[in-house]
Amino acid sequence: GVSDSHLTLPPTFYASPGSRLRQEDSPPRIVEHPSDLIVSKGEPATLNCKAEGRPTPTVEWYKDGERVETDRDNPRSQRMLLPSGSLFFLRIVHGRRSKPDEGSYVCVARNYLGEAVSHNASLEVAILREDFRQNPSDVMVAAGEPAVMECQPPRGHPEPTISWKKDGANIDDRDERITIRGGKLMITNARKSDAGKYVCVGTNMVGERESEIAELTVLERPSFAKRPGSQVVLVEESVEFRCEARGDPVPTVRWRKEDGDLPKGRYEIREDHTLKVRRVSTADVGSYTCVAENMVGKAEASATLTVHGKAFRPSDTHMHTHTHTHTHRRLYGFCGSVAHCTHCLKMHYYL
């Protein structure tokens, strides 16, 4: 009877509570993998790892194939194994010779049913060296020309981004004339206002470095503030041609006469570059050119000199009638006005 009753017991009777739990156990599974990190030296960092399984898996970390020592092994360790399974660094240690934290990490979750290994995650320490590989150089251009400055930032990880400052203020490359590409600062159409002191700035998560100062000089070709005006004068009179030039550097100013030399001994050029010719003769007729020149270029402005002979009043011995005398007087009166000299009769001058 006992055996019969034993045979008729339901199957669940055989299973102890412990064995029922074991039927629901599961091997570890990584549900959150660590991600690559770039961190600054001395800063805290966290490599995440989360695993599921039954029973709850234990987590260990390996760097470059070797088990990582954490505060569970050594209470004074800078690395802490968090309850979640993540690895927390109180501060990243990184020196020229010793780089204990940099490397490739995996987390391994284990229980009695097996183990699971996470994806690899690299931990890299950001660096930014001090010295620029190339400092920008001084540049000198003429207004209207393109200006290019170039620099190569210090070596760094991540690779530093480049920006520029002018006279201590950040340059806004939204200005359509300005392009910043790679290490180059390009200004397509330089203006006088672009002149100043420029600095190249290399930046990454470590901080920023500034290059040596480079000066942009924008020179101006000569131009005229005042051009000489054409003149009409009588023989033996004096004439002046004014000329005011501007530019950077300040241009030199000289005068020349087309088809000939300036009249020897009868001209002077004043400090303000005015050309004065004394005791004008008909040989002085022609074009006079003011030439302004500096290292960037040259500009010219010309004016013509027209010379008329002095009209004379013939003596009474030449006057045969009152009518003739009257006519000559009227002619003399007309020619005495310089403004009307273009209408003078050529025969009414003496040399």
C-alpha cells in the first residue's frame, strides 16, 4: 500500500523548493556595455557595465587581458567597483612613463551557469602639448588683396580644434570675407581695419593653447586727396599745380613734364608737393604729371598748362585812324582777361 500510494503522488512532490529555483536560473547576459572614453588626466571617469542573470552574476574587469585591481581587493585603490558592476576611477593617473589607467577594458560577468564578456572599450587620456607645431608669421598685404595666416596647433588627443583671435577678441568667421579652414585663416579682401595682432588658438578637452603673436599689416596704394587742375596763364606769369597724395606707407611725390624736362631754374616743389613755375613761357606748354609712389604701387595725376602771349596796345604811330585805335583798344581790353585768352588772336603777343 505504501508503494502504491507513493506511486500515485503527483510529480511536483519530488521537486524541492531549491530545485524549482534552479529551473528558473539563467546564465549572465551583458545588458549595458562599456563605451570608449577619452578623459583628462586627474579627472574622474566611469566605465559602465551592467549584467543580468540568476543568480546575480559577479563582475570583474580586465585591462589589456589582465585583471583590474579595485577597492574590493585594495581599499586604497583609485578604482572602485560599483554595485551596478561599473568601474569608477576617482582620478585618472597618467604620466610620461606610467600610464596605469590607459588601455582596453572588458567586464566579465559570472555565475555558476557560465560567464559573459562585454565589448571592448578603450580608455584614452586626453593630452594637449604646449608647443605649436607651426606658429603664424607676420603678413603684409595691400588693401584689397587676400591675406593668409597659417598655424599648426600643438599635438593633442583629441586633435585640437583651431580658432583665431585678433587684438584679444575672437574672430567671427561669419564675416563672408573670412574663412577658417584647417590651420589657415583667409581674408579674401583685406581692409585697413583688418590690420592688427593675431593669435592662433588650439583647443581640446584638456584646455587651450595660444600661439605666438603674428602681425597683419594692410598697406594702401597711393591715391590722391587733391589732384592738379589744368591752368591757363599769360606769358611771364607764375603758375601753381597742387597735388596731395595719401597711402601707407606715405608715398613719395615727384613731378614730371611730358615730352621734356621741368623748366630749369624756374620751378620749385614745395613741402606740400605743390609745383610752382615762374615766368612762364610758351615752351612750358604741355602736360604736367604728379607721380605718387610707395612700396605697394604707384598713382599718377596729370594737368595741362596752356600759355597765351600778352596782348599789346600798338603805339599811336601805328594808328592811322581813330577807328583802328578804337578797335585795338577793345581787343587789348578783351585779351587782358586771362579767362578769355583762349579767344585771343595769336598775332597779338610778343615773346
